[in-house]
Amino acid sequence: MKENRQVKIKVEDLTLIFGKNKERALQMLKDGKSKKEILRETNCTIGVNRASFEIYEGEFFVIMGLSGSGKSTLLRCLNRLIEPTAGDIIINGDNVTRKNNKELLDLRRTEMSMVFQKFGLLPHRTVLENAAFGLEIRGEEKDVREVKAQKALDTVGLRGFEHQLPVQLSGGMQQRVGLARALTNDPEVLLMDEAFSALDPLIKTEMQDELLGLQDKLSKTIVFITHDLDEAIKLGERIVIMKDGVIEQIGTAEEILTNPASDYVEAFVKKVDRKTIITAGTLMYEKPTAVRFKKDGPEGTLRKMRTTGLDVLPVVDEKNTFLGFVWLADAIQSALNEEPTVARIIQDSVPSVTTEATVEEMLPLIAATKSPIAVVEEASKKLLGIIAQSALIIEATRFNQEDIHKLKEQANNF
Ligand SMILES: Nc1ncnc2c1ncn2[C@@H]1O[C@H](COP(=O)(O)OP(=O)(O)OP(=O)(O)O)[C@@H](O)[C@H]1O
Ligand SMILES: [Mg+2]
């Protein structure tokens, strides 16, 4: 699906070095020296180290990493608030590194807007004037900019507060003004640097939800920096994890959790509650052997159980629609009775889920049944895969000693 999406921003081999001796530092980077060694020998700091990635149009792209890992530097290179030392940034097919000053200003004013952690509002101006500030710099007429600013304020839920001053607003509302100001240009790309980090947790959640809603409606491309993993997982379609200026991994939260590219990433994501992220699509055994209702009677079912070594199999019709499960003991009985089909023995009140169901959502299903879980396509109910109860329990208890302990206790009670 993602492969068909339009690339909005392409970053190639982007390097940013702070300090005077850039040439020497660049050479040392090429020779594979570490950030520390380079700092010691050249007094240069590596901000970003040969980063390459693409951001799709309309994507919510999150940059994560510890303090000093290069997130802000990378973001500021995208609109050349900082001049890259090497590499290319291509936006809408245009190479930003080759733009002259006027073209750059245009880019920042029309195509990309930035929202900062410290809201950066002008204290003596009203909410409306603050929201209109970018347009004012651009030289728009007063009435035009007020109409546009009002529209942006409406979008972020600030109608009625136009004539207040920033100090009269809560932190969350101030950040809404910051967001409105970024939206007045109707930019295609929003660059957000820790935009919600200064907000208290409840307001933060509210702003996150609103931003998601906004992106749904306006389909902006959003590049969002955070050091909060939960926030990254909630917001990001894809997440990049940075360390010492290097991109350690890019992927969906689920890809990163199930397949961390390095020990660093693994340590980084260890605390995450996997149950809420790992989905049926990842856990399922794809294209399982199934009993064809029209073709396989009890004898055919037994044959398939023998070849697979399984004592329970899913049953499907000729269109691969999931009908239920049959169990070994029932199939033997049915074969002895010489029944023509498995109709009598299909267990059809069994759980099925779509590929998006999380482990957390599936766990309650297994309490009620000993059946595996069928993964089906939502509308057609076509069978896509099977999840054994054991696979689900193993996943749910991975890295989580507390859950394992609980399970052991339950087992002891039997
Ligand atoms: N103006 C500067 N001059 C010299 N070094 C800098 C400058 N700005 C940043 N750095 C260095 O570049 C590296 C990356 O910094 P950057 O601000 O991009 O990190 P960050 O991931 O945004 O961190 P934080 O989470 O603290 O905001 C750090 O080692 C930092 O010390
Ligand atoms: Mg930063």
C-alpha cells in the first residue's frame, strides 16, 4: 500500500556538522569514526550523520530519539533553517539544497510551517493577531489575513478567544494558537518539534487526538518530533529512531517492536506494552491448511490432520469463507458414522478477528474457548490465517514477568 504513495520529502545522505573544521570531520565520518572521536579531534559535533529516508504525502512521520540524538537538527535541515553540510533534500521533486534565498523564504511561507515546543507567541498581541502573524510578515492585507487566521483558529477549536492575550490562555490553548499560526498559510507540510512536550498529560492527550483528527481532515504531511515513545506510537504511521545523528531504524511501531534493528532500539522500546501494538496480522499463521467443506468429508479431514499433525483445522467454503473449526475426536466419530460431510461437527461459535486486532483485544477471546482464533477479512470473512492460543499467550507474556507470574498462578489453581 505504502509503495504506491507519493513521496513528499526525500532525504539523501544528509549530514550536518556543527563547528569550524567540517571538511576534516566529514572525512573522519567517512572513515567510520565515532561522534565522540570526531568531537575530540576536530571539536566538531555531528548533528546528523548520513540520514536517508522518504516521507510520503499525507503521512504522519515521527522522529524519536534521546536528547542530543539530532532530531531538531534533522528537522531544521528540511526547510534549511540550518544549512546541511552534505546531502540532498528533495521536496515535491525540487532539491531544497539548491534553492536561493527568495525561493527558500517562499518554501517556508507557503509549503512548510513549523510549530515549536515553546509556543513562540507574541505576548502583547491578541490570539487573532498571533495567528495572523505569518501572513503579516508575508505582506498580506489586514482583512485577508484576519479571515485566514479566523479560519485557522476555528479549525483548532479557538473560536471565541480571538481577542484574548496569550497569558489569558492555558498552555494547551496557547499551543493551539501556535498550531493555528502554522495552519494559516495552508502549508502542505507541518514540522512540529516537541510541540506537545510542555503540556500537561491530559491536555497533551487532547491535543494529540485533535491533531490526528486534523490530519484526517486536512491530509497534511506531518513531521513530528517527540522523545515520548507512547506519543510516537499513538501518532506515527512510521517512526524513525535516531541515535548520535544516525537513523537506527525506520518503520511502523509494530515493525520496530517485532523486529528491532539494533540493541539500542530494542532497549528503547522494551518498556512498551506490546499487547496494545502487536496485531493479529503479525501473529497469524498465514494460509493455513483448511478443510474444504464441499470437497473434504470426515475422511478427507482426517487425512489433512494426519499430514499437518494438527488436531484442529479451520473449515472454509469454496470461496474461502471461514465456517468454523473441526476437531480430531469429532472427525474420527464422524468418519466412523460414515457421515458424508463435516456439517454436524463444525464448531462455528468460535472467535474470529481481523488483521488489525491487537493481542490485548484477543486475549479475552481465548478465555471462553479452547479453539484457535481465525483471522478473516472484514467484509468477506475470507480466511487469512490462524492464531494458536499458545502463540497468543507467548506473545502476551513476552518480557512481562508480571503476566507470566499470573498465568503460573492460574495454572496452579487447576
Ligand atoms: N548550534 C549548535 N552548535 C553546536 N552543536 C549543536 C548545536 N545544536 C545542536 N548541537 C549538537 O548537535 C547534536 C544534536 O542536537 P539536537 O538539538 O538536534 O538534538 P535533539 O535530538 O533535538 O535533542 P533534544 O531532545 O534535547 O531536543 C547534539 O550533540 C547537540 O549538542
Ligand atoms: Mg530537539
